[in-house]
Amino acid sequence: MEAKRIKICEMKDVVGQRAEVAGWLYHARAGGKVQFLMVRDGTGLAQAIFEKTESNEELFKDVKHLGQESSLIIRGEVREDERSVGGYEMAVDDVEIVHKTEGYPITPKSHGSDFLLRHRHLHLRSQRQWAIARIRHTVIDAIRTYFNSNGFTLVDTPIFSPAAGEGEQNLFQVDYFGEEIGLAQTGQLYLESAALSLGKVYCFGPTFRAEKSKTRRHLTEFWMVEPEMAYIDFEELLHVAETFVTSIAQAVLHDRKVELEILQRDVAALEKIQGPFERLSYSDAVDLLHSDKVKDYLGNQLESKTQESHDLENQIKQWEEEKETAKKQWQKDKLDNQIAEAREQLGELREQIENIPKHLELAQNFQWGKDLGGSDETIIASMFDKPVFVHRYPKEVKAFYMKPDPDDPRVVLNVDCLAPEGYGEIIGGSMREENYDALLGRVNDHNYNVEDYQWYLDLRKYGSVPHGGFGLGVERTVAWMCGIKHVRETIAYPRMMGKIYP
Ligand code: 4AD
Ligand code: MG
């Protein structure tokens, strides 16, 4: 009987019909008479039920011996079944084995993150990584849609750069036919020239920074999208950032329900991402860090996390006892997994508990004039349940091209957008210094080589106008949308200090 090739995501359209799905064996559970095969095909995961009959004994045996990640084509009738993943399943009557796999290294047991990163080429097939990759796709799609439908022109800026765009400390140096140059830390300076041609422009590409710190927010290679607009003011810039971020969250909520559920994302938190965002000047942020509100908040955090860690310790003890008396191997394996995961969680909790007093001290002793640190940002963002714009930082801690506030020249017209739930900075942006002499002064203050920046200074000689823009980091945004801790899972092949394989 004819079987139409379908994708798992199309099963709902062929209920009651015979169809075939080409995919990979994700997981299998076999009894003497029936096998439950979990098959994935790139569009989803589905359960397939394969019953032994008089005529299929050989095949039944072959399938039973298939290892995880064997590739196969299954054929059979598609049925509706509420209990099945995705709500549909296949009653399999034929299996075509495409490739037998043995000893797939990533088993359902829990592996450490180092192991998984070294097996990233295979780990990408896991449900969790699949869900993250699809959310990343939607984030990027929403980014392009926003700019393309709001009058922006895409301009591709170079990656080989003769001069630093965002400070020299984290510039990756490469040898360019004997000349020392850098890899792009931003496309912004080039984009400013394009904005004076096209008005509203954006660039979107890989960005490189030699970050020597190993944090959950930093990669050495990441993707940044940067819009730049001529003839705008600071308020308009904030408005663009606000509607832009909101549009990303809306797209993820709309298009990625299944994936958010796989990741157990708290969707209510994403639904709160709506303008107007909170606005806080840097000076107000400093006052907030010094306030009792922050002190009380961190005190409560310490208390609840300590309680949480005690509960977790007890839970682990209980599971260990259950394991002693468990009879079946699968029960022991399951408990082992739970215990391993709980231990990892406990380790993180203990680290957080240890850090809270340190972070409180940093916050309370924070001095006006310093740059906000990661823990300060986290605290500020935690005080609100939607994104916060922190604006007007001291000139000294920010990039040379930022325009001072005419009402208070100690600070610049810049903005960092901090994401809630502890995610921190996802956007950095500003109005740009448009006056030739003032910009030249800034280049000199920073001891940059004026020759390197002459072309950039030229933009202030010929038809200079007020302009500004910002950059949004894709990986931090994806981590936030997914509700996952570390940016290393948000890109197929994360690049960090000490991590370059595969
Ligand atoms: O705040 P940043 O450094 O801003 C700029 O580069 C400006 N030139 C942008 C502009 O105005 N056109 O970086 C912007 C964003 C950060 O908010 C963060 O989301 C991301 O880029 N980012 C990183 N993401 C991952 N790993 C890193 N090492 C990152 N550094 C910055
Ligand atoms: Mg920044």
C-alpha cells in the first residue's frame, strides 16, 4: 500500500491515513510483542508503535537491536493519541533501516557540560538543543522582519578591521599580509557612514571579542545586529529599541510554543515584555544599588536560596535511599540521573548563596563614576519584571564616540537595555558625537591613532547630522527567550576561551 512521505509536524493532517516518516531513532522501549520507538525527523518527535506479527518476526528482531540515532524510515497509519508526544502516533507496519548505529555516545543518562561541548556535533540532535536552535531561528527571523518592514536597509560591514571599534583590550589581532589588524568588534563605525547615505540601516553579522573571562554571558564569537539612524534623537532611539525587543518576544511566543514547553520556559515572564520599558538614569541606578530595597531583596534571596538548598539536600538523600532498595536497573538509572542533576543544581545554588553577600557589598559600596558590573546589572534588572533602560552613564567608562548629554556633560546619551530574570545587558547603544572637534578630542583622549580614524572623522566634516544606534547580542537574547542559563547553548558551535573543538 502506498505511503505518502510526510514530516512529523504534518501528522495532524493525515490522521487515519498510511504515511511514512524518514528520521532517526531517538529512544526505544521494547517488550516481547511490541516496541515503542521515539522517532525524530527535524520537525518534531513522534511515538511509533511496532507490533510483532507472524509475518514480521525477522524485522521485529532487527529493529529491536537498533541503537539510538540509527536512521530509519517508518511506515504505518497515523493515529490521534492525546497521551503521545505531539498528540499523534504511528501504528508502524514497516520499517526500512537506513543506517544502523552502535554505541552513540550521548545516552539518556546525564553527562557533564564539558563532555557535551566536546560532542557538540552530536549533541545538536537532542530535544533541548533542537528547541533552542528553532528559537534562535525565530529570534533572527524576527530581527530581520522588524528592520526590513520599518524602512531599514541592510548593509554588510567588514570583519577585517584596521582599527578597534570598541576598545583595544579585547581586540582579536590577525596578520593581514604582514600588517597587524583586528577582527570586527562592531560594525557600527562603518554603519554610521552608511546611515549618512541611506538614512536607516542595519548590519548583522559575527562579532569577535577576545574575552578572557569565562562567564555565562560571554562568547569570543557572537552575532550582533546593529541599527543606525540619521536624524533621530535619544527618545526616538529608545522607542526603536523598545518596539524591536518587544517584537522579538512576540514572535517567539507566537511561533515557538512547543519549543518553549520543551525548555519548560515560564511563558508568563515573556508575556510581560511590552513597552514602555522601565527607564532609569545611571545616577538613579546607583541610588537604587545603595537603597534598602536592594538590601532587603538580597536578604530575602539569601534566605529563600538557603532554604531551597536544604530541601534539595534532603531530596537527594531520599533518592539515594530509594536507589538502595530499587529492584529494577531502569529505576536505579532514573534515580542516578535525578541525583546527578540535583547535585549540579545544588552546586549552583551554593555558589549563588556564597556570592550574595559579596554582591551586596559591591552594590552598597558602588561609587558614582564606575562602570556597572555584571552583578550590579543583575540586581538592577531583578528589581523589575520587564526590561530596563539604564541611560546616561559617566563619559569616562563609555566608548569614545558617544555624545555627551548637553544638560550634563559628565554623562553621555547612551543606553543599556537590561533583561529581567538575571539576564542583564542585551543591548548597548548611544547617540554619536557628531561634532568634528569634539570627536577628534575624544580620539586623542583615548590615545588612538588619529590617522586610523580619519575616515570616521570625515563623516563629521561632510553633512554631519544627529544620529545614533545600538547593538543587540543574539546569543544573550536567545538565552533569555529560552530561559537557559548559559549562552554556550544558544549557538551551534560556541567559541569561548579554551573552547575551540569541534
Ligand atoms: O554594548 P556593546 O559592546 O555595544 C557595541 O558594540 C556598540 N558598537 C553597538 C552599537 O551601538 N551599534 O555590545 C552590544 C551587545 C551587548 O549588549 C551584548 O548583548 C552583546 O552585544 N555582546 C556580547 N554577547 C556575547 N558575548 C560577548 N562577549 C558580548 N559582548 C557584547
Ligand atoms: Mg555594552
